[in-house]
Amino acid sequence: DLSTDYWKREESLPFQFYIQNEEGTDSLSEIPMIYHYTPFSVIFRKEFSDYRLEMRYTSCDDLPMFVLELKITDSAGKTRVFKVDAEARMVLRTCHTYSWRKATDFIPEDEKGSIIWRYSYDDTDSATVFLLNDGLMPRAMTNGESTKLIYRKTVAPGDSMKIVWLIGSCTRADEFKIAGLYREKWQESIQKNRERVFDYAVRQNELITGDFGIDQTVNWSRAVMASNMHYLDGQIVPMPCPAEYNFFFTHDLLLTDLGAVFFDLERVRTDLLYLKSLTGPDSILPHAYYWKDGKYVTEYCGTDNWNHFWFIILTNSYLKHSGDLETVSQLFHIIKKSISMVMQNIESEGLMYATRPDWWDIGHIYGAQSYVSMLMIRSLQDYASMSAELNQSNDMERYLQLSAKMKEQLIGKLWDEEEGYLFNMIDSLTFDNHYYSGSLIAAAFDILDDQMKMKLLETARVQLLDENLGIRNAMPADFHLLTDLYKFREGEVGAPFLYANGGVWPQGNIWFGLGLLQAGKVEESLSVLKEFLTLDGIRNSPNGQPSFYEYRHADSSAADYGVIDKPTFLWAGGLYLYYLYQLTGIRENAWNVYISSDIPASFQPLSYSVFINGKPVQIELSGEGRYFHEIRMNGKQVHSAVITEPIGAIELKRGEPGYPYLAKINCPVRLVEYNAEQHLMRLILGNVPAADINFDIVSPVAISRTIIDREEVLPVEIQHDLVYKYVLKSFLNKENSEIRIEFNNK
């Protein structure tokens, strides 16, 4: 990386190639090319008037290098001399501090064209970088500010010349492998990597909707997850995008694994235990792990760090999908520590305060924040759920009541009824008038009631939605003018509509789409997925390309409108899968996994597998309609879309409901049974002391009476169109409550 300006780093050109023949000279860095792109390789092609060019970059699997292949094929039909002048500027940037380091030693290693650069500095860990020639050998080689290699070949009509560079890095102790193992095994390693990624992305995938664009992006997401892994201090760990820099961020792992938990439990378990390995004796969750100034450093989460919440949410999701109490019990001391730390940021009005705006990691203002308050509301419920499963429920009641109180305060203090949106505070007295995309978590996590949810989504549509790219990160895009107020470092927030300052990020689109799904706007949610998150949708947008993105430039009046930064972005893939599994009907709250009938009409028939309670569950969906006509689990007709016991298969037929069933519930439920002769549904709940409860019942006949622990309660009918849908809200004051619901007989 030779850049001096973060915002212009794409102008950095560590490699240069000049191709010369009797017709003239072409500089490859200045020529646009057609490309074929995967998460682990890219091929550039160009048809010149008298020759064809192909340049290929490919990653190895178990060797610390990538391969650059340059092939020139004559198309003029005559014998000519081709000359290629290649230039490599092997300057390192130190991890975290970004200081430039030039090689202390330059070693032409052997007659086959091997070159070694040594960097004898503490802050580069005395690294070695190497370049091996394995195709045409260079005629000459010089070293100065950059290394120059000259290739020459007489090419017959239709014939080719090919340059192959094997470029990588290793420790000083592994230099002996360069000329031997690395040169001998690179083709085998490339094939191994290709097969490994293809197997994970395609052969192991069982989520197929029948929509080409959606399914292609499923394969792509899994390929990115299989590819974006880097070596760090003895282990292979997730990394956000292809780069040779020794950083690990907890946030990347957590958001990616929200999607992985549906189908790859081993990955999630390994990742969670890796986080455990980075915690110290005080059990504080790591924020990042990296090389800095001669040693590996763990940066730990502060009291307002959002990683605490995502760690708790992911761990509970992992528990529901895996049933792995042993691993979760190993992590529980970290979870308890995270809860105790974030509790320190609850101020007198019962809301979470944080120093960063929204989900950002820049800025420094201390005020009430919607984003972390909403994550706290959900995390407290997840903590209570795990506590119950682990029989460590002494403080469950306290935390559930705190969650309920914080929800009340969130709406009472940060909801603006006129604007229809959740805002933040700059300090204890001053409201922040920006619309942040993180507020959409309130809809995605079903924190707001239906009316407020729709207002929030409509406001986001008006204030944040770019119709071509999706949800902007925040508006108005004036943060570049507010550096002193928010205490940004100069330039780090970005120009208007760039980066955090109004750029479009994937998670904003995902929270918006999931919010629409929770609001019952299924087809609108499907459109968000297809237009803003699939490869087809992204490619067919302004300055689009078939890729993911960390963020997109969102200034519709600029030439770079829609331009993508970081196209192979890890957690864009993980969150895409998190979104899509919910769109296919798999939903979960802090307590249960359940199947929703809010599924796109085009998703039928649908057949796929998902892990629940440690077992792969085969799900078969057919029919059309807003409800389930019939639900079968393990071949048996059941009266619950909430999964209450280990199963291996679920058959769902949509249509008008054929009988009453439990659609969802916000507490653990151990048993749902129905007596057809008595028209009676009976629910046995799990261990949730003194908590608010609400649940949805769908039925073709009306409820006549509801009794909770011998006390009659009145259900709220929210829909009646030949179908009865009820929401019951009550307060439980004992463990293992019983709910009896009586229905009319016709």
C-alpha cells in the first residue's frame, strides 16, 4: 500500500506492467478491462488490436501467497518480439501505525528468478516477502526504489508468452521453503483452495429458493465466508475483506455468524471459543487483536461497546440452534461480565448512554443512544433465556424488568411522534437531529408495536432511502461540518454521502428489510433483498458491479454515485444469509425458534435444511396464503409453529388455517397440545418468573375464554377476515405457568 490518503488509496499501484511490441507500448494500469471475479480469484481480459491479454490473480489454500499470471497471445498472425517491463514496489506498511518500511535486504535468490526482500524491523517482526518466477524467466533485474524485471520473447503467430509470479510472505525461519515447497506446490494449493470454497459455497448449500439472483448470492455469501480468512498469530481467523494486514475485529465475526448459525454450527462454536481465548483473567470481551510495534496486542471492549450485545445475542442464537449447553456454559462468565459492564452506562432515566453515535466506532459524545438501548433490551432477554437454560436464573426477574423498563423509556424519551422516528441525544439535554440507520433495529427486532413500526419504516423511506442504492447510513450528510461537536478526527467521517457521512452500508438495508418483514410487508421486504443486496441488484445499480460492499458512495449528483468500497466484504455475506433465512420463515426471539407464515409468494414450493437444537431439520413448504393451513413435525400434525422439542422434519402447508395454532410467544414454552373434542388448547410455559408475556394465536374460530393460572384474561382480536388472530398480553407471577384457551365449536 503506497497511498498517502485513505480516501484515495485505490490510486496506489504497487505493481506496474508495460507491454511493448513493434506497434507501441501499453500501460496496463491505465486500461479498463473485462473481469471474471470470485471471492478467491479474479481474471482480467483485454482484446487489443494485435494481441489478447489475460491477467489472473489466484489465492492459495495452505501456502502463504497468491499467484499472478500474465499471458499475452498474438492475434495479428505474425511473428514478433514482445517485451514486458514489470515493476514491483515492495514497501510494507506497519500494522496499526501504518509507517512505511523499506526492505533492509534485497536477495536475488537463484537462477530461476526468485527474489527475497527482508524487513529487519521489530514492528514488521523481521518479515520476509518473496517473488518467485515460475513461467518465463526475466532477462534482466534491477533493484532501487522499486524492483524492475524485464521479460522478452519472440512470439509466433497465435502463440503466447506467460509470466507467473508467486508472491507471498513468511518468517525468516521459513525462507528455506521458498524455492522448494512453495514453487513445487502452488498449483496444488490453488486447486485445493478452489475445491474447498466451491464445496462450502455450493455442494454443502441446501438453501435454494428458485430465484436465480437470490440463490447465486447465497453461494457467493458462503464463498466469501470460506475465503475471507487470514493467518494471525498461529490461527486462521475471519477477516473483513482480502488484505494482508494483521487485524482481527470481533464485530466482523459476530455479525457474520448471525447468518452462519443456521447452517454451520462448528464455525460458530470455533469462533466463539476463539473470542474466549482472547479474553483475560477479568473475562472482558476483546474488541480487536492485532500486531503493533513488535508484539500482538488485544484491545478490549469498553462499557459502551456494541460487541457486548452482539456477543450475547449470537451466543443465545447459537444455543437455540445447537443445544450446546457445554460451550455456552464455558462462555457464560464472559456474558455475565459483559452485562455487568454495559450496566454501568445506564443513566438515571433508564437508557443506555454511549460515546459513539449509533453503531459507529468514531466520534466521542456521551448521550442516550437508541441503537445501544435497543440492543440492551434484546440482550437482557437473551441473557435471561440462557440463564434459565443453564439453571443460573437468580437474577432473571431483575433483568427482564429492566428490559421492559428500558423499552418504555426508549419510546418515552427517544421516540419523536411527529417525526415518527427514534433519535439520539448529544448530551443529557440536547437531541441529535440526525436520522440514523441503526434505529431500524427497533423494527427488525420487533421492539415497537405495529403502528410505531410502520411510522419508523415510513420515515426511513422518506429520510434515508436512496431508491437506487438503499438506506443511507445517516442524514443529513453534514457530519464533515460537525467535527468539533462530535470530536471526530479530521477527515475520518468522510465527505458528504461518503463512508459514515450518508454513505450506504449493507446493514442499513438489512435492518430496513427485516423491519418490513416484521411489519408483515413481505413482498416489500423481498424487493429490498433483491434490489440492494443480491449481486444482480447491486450490479444493475449506478456504478454497480457484481459484488458486496462495505459502503457505497451515495451522492446522486456525482460521477462516482454508487461506487463500491471493499467489494468482497465478509459480514455483508453473513448478514445476507441472516436476512434470507428469516425471509424463508425461520424466526427466533430470545426464547424460541418458530416458523412464520410471512414468506414471499414466490418461495413455494420450498425445501431446505436448518439446524435447530443441534439437529439438521428438513423444512418443506407448499401452498399459498397468509397463514398455515397445516403444520406437521416429524410427520405428526401439531398446533404450534413454535418449536418446543427436538425434531427432524417440518412440513408446512399455507392457506386458510385448518385449526387453531400458536404462531409465536415471547417466553419459553414446553408443551402445546389441543383437544379437538373440548376445543381446548393448553400451553405449559417454562421458567420465566414475573414477566410480561404476549403471544399470537391464529384460528378459524373465535376464542371464547382464556385462563392463565386460573385467572381469566381477555385476548385482543387484531384481525377478523374469516380468520381470527389474537394477541394476548398478561403478566406471569409464577414459574411453569399454564395457559388454557377455549375456542367456539364453530
